[in-house]
Amino acid sequence: MPTKSKSSKAKKSSSSKAPKYVYSFGNGKADGNGKMKSLLGGKGANLAEMTRIRLPVPAGFTISTEVCTYFYDHKRTYPPALDKQIDEAIHKMEIAMGKKFGDVKDP
């Protein structure tokens, strides 16, 4: 029985990974940068870049333009991975801001 090489495992695991649709920024870290305007839009790319160079930008996230393309290419539905990625981005934002969405004691 043939064995799989390490490289074929890496290819398989990376190909099964969902595309990245949500790009977070905050606390001086950003998933994107200013050169990603076609993917993040002008505002999203600039917010990522300003965060990256440590300008005071509140934490947040940008949903990529690929979601719009997916939406129209797939009968006006969203990518299956989008909800999870948004939830993760909201969690990152809550940590960065020291707040929790919907917290009645500290809105």
C-alpha cells in the first residue's frame, strides 16, 4: 500500500481550508494592508494599513469583495464559511476593545 508524502498531506489540508473572507484589524495588527484594495475595497485596505502603521484606529474587520462575487455567482447566497469567520472577527474585536457586544452592564 503506497504511503502519502508529507507534501501531499499539506496540499490536501490547505485545499480543504475555506477561503479567507474576513480581514480583521486592531491593536496594531491587521490581516490586510494598503495594497489590497481590490480585495478589501479602498476603505478596508486603508483601515488595515493605518492600523498596521499604528495610527489610532478602533478594532474592526472588513468583509472581502470576494463575498460579493460569491453572492452573485451562487444564487444570492453567502459562502458557508462566512458566518464562522465573522464570529471569529467579532471575538477578536471584543478582545481588542475590552468590550462584549450585547453586554447590558457595559454596552
